[in-house]
Amino acid sequence: MTGTHVDEIEAVERAALEDLNDAAGPELETALGVRSRSVGTAFASVAGALPDSAIVANRAIGLGSGNAELEATVDALVALYAEAGVGRYFVHVHPEAQPDALGAWLETRGLEPARAWVKFRRGREAPPAAHTDLDVREATAADADAFGRIECDAFDLGADGAPWLARLVGRSGWHRRRQGRRRRSSCTGLAAGLVQYPG
């Protein structure tokens, strides 16, 4: 993957995280401790009332992209999460981050490399036809609460985050998929997926 592709993927993910924060609105911002801030080249998302497992919401993306960071930027980022009482958060360091000392600055402040954050890229052409016994359709307002619960379970955001993710159903730029197994006996399964497309 080229540097241009990496930058495009980073931009889409950053836009999705920014819009997720915007979707909270004043009521959930207060209830969940949701706030966001640009810190150097990074966009930092904070949800202080969610559990420590909520790294999808408590993370900073884009650190070191475009311009070389300053050590004071790393201090400000670490302080932001400490002030919010967030015990665990991710800092996505851009693959071509500058300066070279950035990783050492993070480690000096107690951050350590963790699992990889996998990103996928594909073209805009229609996907190949798939044959399944699943009923896959766009989620509707009637699915919003279930969608929020499923996504929070999938991403360890805790039950309190469900109303926040439910707000993505019907929101411009987001495509939500609901999958339900066709009835067999008395069991019906439900799953959900979430994608944000650029533009």
C-alpha cells in the first residue's frame, strides 16, 4: 500500500471518529464524558464515562502525520486522557510519523505498543455477489436500539454507549447493515455491521 493510500485510509477513519463524536450531542456528551480535541496533528476522542475496554471511543488518530510533533504535544495528549479519568486508550501513530523520537516519547510517558489496528481498503466497485441464508439490509430507525447494543457488545464499549451508537442509524455518511437469520425453528439471530464511506 502506498503512502497516499495510507493517508486516505487515515483521513476516512479520522472523519468517522470526528462524526461519531458529533453524533453524541450535548446530552450524551455530558452523560458519557464525550469530548474531542485536536492535539498537534492528532484528533483525540474521549469518552471518560465508558469502561476502560472502550478503546474504539478513547483513542487518538493521526499523531505525527504531516508535521513533526513536539514533545509537548505528547504531554498534552497524555494529560487529556488522565484528566478525563480514562485508564486505557489507544494512540494511533501514523506509519510515517515524525520525529523518529515520537515512539520513545510515548513509551517514556507509560504508553506501550499494543495489538495492531487492522485497516482494510477496497475499491468502490460493487462487491461480488454473495450467496447466504442471511437477510442483509440497511438498518432502519426501528433497528437503532438493537444496533447500538450489538455494536457496543462487539467493541466492548459497555451498555451505556448503546444510545450513542444507535444515533448512527440514519446518519449521513454511515451505512449500517442488519443481518438476521431466516427463521429456523424458534431461533432468530441478529448481528450488525457498520461502515463509513468518504464523501
